[in-house]
Amino acid sequence: MNKTTIILTSTVNVNFNKSHIFQKNTDSRIETYLKSILQWLNKTSFNVILVENSGYTFDELNNEKEKFKDRFEVITFKEYELQEANYLKNDNSKGSSEIFAINYAFKYSKLIHSSNFIIKITSRYFIPELEEYLNNFELDDYDCLTQNCRDRCEMVGAHYNNFTFIFNKNMVNEYNLYDYWIERIWKQRTSMCDNVLQCKEFKIEKTQRGGLEEFFDTI
């Protein structure tokens, strides 16, 4: 049986030194996140880890934290206060901060280490079909998972045994050079795996992107 954990990545209070930020209003970001998170909790049976890197604790979800305590965690930190994140201070890539947060969640989560598969999804998006779709596959047979369009980066997953490879926080390409674009990093790493589950294109509710003035209705 698949034991899958979803890591939802979020940033409520944006770092204006990062590039490509469109949705800057805190309240609108919270509203977008909450709408998605509640659906992941109420409409799926996944383990859900919500990681937030600007210190926001999502008190709006206190009831859910208790109701779903066996499969829901909120892990919050302030990136700019962590000594281990000092290397990010002059890095304007949002991807660098996201992959750091994913590793932070992996380190401090109590749920994640009972999983056989871990899928990172940008917290603003809910994929209604994902659980039913994945039930058609034995995820233990796959090294990693990608969304249908591998040039995008809303969703990427790895078998637990491959987590440290797919989600290695060093943003370097095949030439051992820093690469700003997390899309290229994950595409390169997943392409190096033997058994890749490239998902179908999922329809989602029309959702505002965080970085650009446009909406996505597919993942």
C-alpha cells in the first residue's frame, strides 16, 4: 500500500529581495493557501506537511491541527533567522528557498519517515484527481514523479530512498554550476532516474500564480 506524504510549500510574508513575486499581499496569499490546504485535508487521505518559511503559524488551522493530528503537521521557521540558511541571503531565487524549506521539513517532520513516497506541491494548488490517479500505481516501483509538463515546478516527487538526490538543496547543474531555475534542476535530476512516473495533465481550479500575473488551470 502506498504511504504518500505531501509537502506543501508556502511563504506568507514574502522576501522582496526574491525575483518574480507578483502576489505580494499577505492576506491574499493566506486566503489562497488556506483554500488549497483545507481541500488536501478534507478531500484526500495523504499525510500533509505544511512548511512555511517566513514564520507564519497558520493559527486559522488550529482545529485541523487537532482533527488531523495523525496525518497533518505545520512546520514553521524564519529563513532569515537560521544560521544554516545564511547562504540564501544574497540568493534571489525562490527555488533555492523552497528546496531549503523542503529539506527543513524532512529534517523536522515526525510523519515523513513512515512514508515510501514524498511529493512536493506548491501550497496554493489543489489537485482533485491526484490521489485516485496515484492509486493506480505501485509507487515503490518508481524512483521519482514529475508533473506532465516537466518544464514547470509546481509538483515533483521522490521515493523516500531518493529524497536526498531529487531534493538536494545544492542548486547545481550537471556541470556542477549554480543554476537559478529550480525547474531545470528538478528536470535534470528526474531525467537521471531509471523509473519515472510522469503524471497525466491534471485539471485544477483556476488559481493565481504567486510569481507572475497569470493563472494556472492545469498541473
